[in-house]
Amino acid sequence: MILVGQYDSPYVRRVGVSLRLLGFDYRHDTRSVFGDFDDMRKNTNPVGRIPSLVLDDGTVLIDSGAILDYLDDMVGPERALVPASGLARRRCLQTLALATGAIDKAGASGYERLIRPPKYLWPDWVVRCRLQLSGALSALAALDWSVHVTADSATPDQAAITTVCMLRYVEMTDPDLLGPYPRLHKLSERLEALPAFAATYPPEIAYPNSA
């Protein structure tokens, strides 16, 4: 398998972490949606987005949610990172909705502040996105993470994986919003120490409009 996209995207990273935790071998294609947009759109994903997962038979899966569903289906319900049914599934999906919502709002705010030419900046939109991001972070910070991570931290579910990938993304793009959230910081510290997270840890990014 080939995972297309760079780990500075939390959506790419959560797929990379999941592949490693579930024991799949893959090659990492680090093409960029900015530098390699035309090539990616023509040859991998017609939408020109990441991540994509190229299977061994040449099939290309797009969108991290669809890719993760495929991986869970491949390993079966006993090892799946999203529980198959019941309260555990609903709880995981609800937490995932908060985490992916935070990613989307961090991304929208980040593009506006860090990439868009300053003369086109829309301050009210930035304020709104950051308010929504803060709401998601506060909700996530109030959760009991013991239901998403085993006592030895070795088998986090997809909600915990995605949340930690989101936290690193916010740390890179809007660190001022990572306030006093001890449960989230503890979760991040625990999981980032795992080999699957360490191997996909994204470096700092030099954005055009960053200081």
C-alpha cells in the first residue's frame, strides 16, 4: 500500500498512525497538495486532496474516513479502531466528530491567517473559526479518556488517535488556543510516545505569513 500525503495534515497522520497500529506495511508518498497539485489531481485523486491510499491492486481510496473504515473492515471488529456497535461506537463517533470539527476549524483559521495574502484577510471569519475550535477543545478536554485508551496506552481507539493528531496540528498552527487542558495534554504525552505516533510526528511548518 502507498499512503499519499504529508504528516503535517492530521488527516494523513491519523491514517499513518492507524496503519502502523494495525500492522499494515505501507510506503509513504510525500507529495504536497500545494507543490504537486496537478500531478496528484491527474494521477491519484481527482479532487486533489489528501490523504489517498493506493492499494496493492491499484485501487485508490480517498478521504481519511473512508480509508479508516476500510482498514477496520480488513482487521475485523475485534481489532477495529472504531467499535462495531453499541454505546462504545456512538461514544467513539461523537468524540471523533469533535476532533475532526476541531481540525476543520483549525485548518480554516490557519489558511486565513497563515496562507491567504494579508490584504484579503477576513478577521471576522478567523474569530468565528477560532471560537468554534475553542469550543471543540473545551468539550474534548472534559471527556474521560480512559474509555478511549487502554491502561497501557498501547491500543487507543480512533477517537484518541484523531484527537492527538489534531492537537499536534493546532500546536503547529494556533498554539495560543492550547490552553490549560490537562487531560488533553496528558493524552497527547502518552500517545505521542508510542512508536506509531513517533514515526509520523510532523515537523514545524514555515507558513508564508507566519512570524
